[in-house]
Amino acid sequence: MFLDPLVASNEEANPSLTQPGVEQNPQVVADELAAVIAKPRGQKPFRTGVDFTGAGVEHVMAFSDLTREAFVRRMGFGGPLRLRD
């Protein structure tokens, strides 16, 4: 098949994606979700993430959120970004 070499290459690369000794435990994801749910209204993040790879996903998401928010405000649609009582 056409994709077989790509799939094989992906399979070879997968073990190197996570940092040595880091266990990819799904409980970490569940704990993160529980922490977000437990936060009071107005303090919940727009998004959160669990990065077992150490790839800097948090930085990418933060930059993306800031860029998106600035764009929405520049268009004049910033009102919905505020919480209402």
C-alpha cells in the first residue's frame, strides 16, 4: 500500500516522542479535567492540555489563544469574550 512506508516510519518514531521515564498514564488527563471542573466560574481556562512529549504544547496553545483573542477583538467581537452574570 502507498501509506505503508509512512506508517512504518511513524511506528519507529513513536517511542522517541515521549521523554524517558515519563509514564503516559490516563489518570493524569482525568486529574487535569477534574482540576478544571473544580475551578470557580471565571477561572476556568479556555483550554488545557497534558503534554507527555515535552514538546511545548502549552506555549503553542497560549500563543494561539492570544492571537485568536486579539483578532476577535480587532474585528469588534470582543464582547462575548467576557463572562456575564
